[in-house]
Amino acid sequence: MEVLEAIKTRRSIRKYKTTPVDDKTLELILEAAHWAPSWGNTQCWRLIVVSDDGIKNRLADTLDATNPAMDAIKQAPLLIVACAELGKSGYKEGELVTDKGDWFMFDVALAMQNLVLTAHSLGLGTVHTGRFDAKKAADILEVPQGYCVVEMTPLGYPDQVRDPRPRKELSEIVFYNRFGVKTSS
């Protein structure tokens, strides 16, 4: 699958088959995250692959009861939990050098986007999940101090087909030379 096709056709999947994900496929997906760009090549992300149903259920319980990803986390054969090492990304020689604060959210997002697009290209589904109690999730996973849980995504073979959601026109989101200028001339 071509990259743009993967970008255009990936959907958030919330229903999964029980078919296991083989180790070779999982490794390819994790390798894609591994090669994501990061601030100063800090590679601040850490990925936890959860296959234990008891742990997945406990992690699902960290979601708000109305979060539609709750059942997906319980149902999918795997759950990928993305963590970040704090105080690395966005820093130079120990000093924060960006007005955006610790850059870890950007770096983790890049790694996770590589991961979900690769998963999709291999016929698997994912859904970015961020609305959960990250501190409880960190406790469940025994994430050490100096790291935080950022995101979770179920990973498995989709048991649903999702239609594309409407997108804004490029003319609504792209400007030239200055904000609000809609032509390049």
C-alpha cells in the first residue's frame, strides 16, 4: 500500500476479531514506530505491548465509561501503550529550548502515526485513545518515575468497515506566506 493511500484509508477501529497478531507482523509495526523522527533524535517514546486480558481490562477501566474505545481495548488481541521519557525532547544540554514545553507529545505522536499507518497497511486496525486516567494506567503498568503514559491503541484485525469522515477543503486549512492568505501569488 502506498503511503498516501494508507493515510487516506486508515480509520479508527473499535471492533476487532479475536484473530491473534503474529510476532513477525507485530515486529514490523513496532519497527515503523522505532524509525519515527524525534527532537534531536532523542527517541523519547517507549512502547508497552499488552496481551494479557486482565491487564487490558484494567487499562480499559481507566477510560471514562462513555469512551467508545473501552470495548475495543478489551476485545483486540493486543494493546499498545505509548509512554514518554520526560525532560529529553525539547531540551538541549538539559535546558528547555522550545516555548511549547517538553516536546514529548510531538515525538510520541510521530511514532504512533508511523505505527498506526503501518498497522493499517498490513490489514490491522487501531484507534488513537487519549481520554483515560494516565496516572492509573502508569500504576497498572508499573511505569517508572520520569516517564508518563501518553496514548493507547488496540491492535488487531478489524471486525468492522468504516466509511471516510468528511475532511475540510484544503482552501480552508492552507494559507500562503501569511495566515489567512489563500493564494500563492
